[in-house]
Amino acid sequence: MHSFVSCLMHCVFSTKERRRLITPEIQQRLYPYLGGIARENKMKTLSIGGVEDHVHALLSLPSTLSIAKAVQLLKGNSSKWIHETFPNQRLFEWQEGYGAFSIAVSGVEDTIRYIQSQKEHHRVQSFKEELMHFSTSTGLNTKSGCLIDFFRPFGTVGSFGNLSPAINRWAIFGRPLRD
């Protein structure tokens, strides 16, 4: 028996406290490195881009790899590489959570265009506004506060209220949310 899976995920993750540490020099080397991590772990990278404080990656995941594990591999290995390759970046860390949004095959070209135009995009829209757009366009209830970790980098997490049962707390944020 054979299995055929199409799992296209648009993943977004930020530097800790949204520090603007991903300089153009680092971007130029980081994006191909992330692609290499993906390839070594049987993911296919369709596009990687971002700005100084966050990264977008459009990935095709194999059936054997969870979204949480895929993002963990990308963030963990790239953080280690940045520390080894750029000794002056010892403050570099990724923020704990992430966003992961499924993409239909028909949306791949638009998503690639969107990821590749991040510099222009963020001249007119903040990271917070971008995540709010993602959350509303994917049916995530932003009033529940589930995106608060992206917006409040220093504080503790407050009450989240009720999330739609269709939202997998692990898949979207990489860790369980506290109620």
C-alpha cells in the first residue's frame, strides 16, 4: 500500500523579543542554511524569506514529520549555526512559539510571492498586523488572545479563553497554551 500526502505549511517564527538581529549578511546565508536543514530532514523548501526580526518558510512536509518537529529542527539547528558562524551574535535566539498555516496547492504561487516580498511588505504592515491578518484569514479567534506571545515578548501569558476545537494547539504554536 502507498501513501500520498500533500502537507504544505507556511511557517513564521520570530527572533526572541523580536530583536532585529537577522542582518542582510545573515539573511543571505541563513535562508540557504534553513533550506539545507529542511532537505536533510526530508522536507521540501518552496520559499524562505523574511526581515530582520522574523522568518517565513513555505515547506512541504513528509507524512512522517510533525509540524512541531519540523519547526524545532529548523529553529534549533539554525540557532546553533548562527552562534558558531557569527560569534558576535551570542544574543541571538528564536522566540519560543511559531505560526504554521496550511496552504492549498492553488495558493503556492501567491504564498511564494508574499514570502519573497517581505521587505516591501513590512514597509507598510507591522509583524503584529501581519499575524493578526493570518489569524483572521485562517479562522483563528484573535480575541481569545492566542497570539499574545508574538505581541508581548517580555510578559507572562494571560488567559486565552476558548479556542475553536478545529485549532490544534500544538500545530499552530508549537506548545500547549495555558488556559
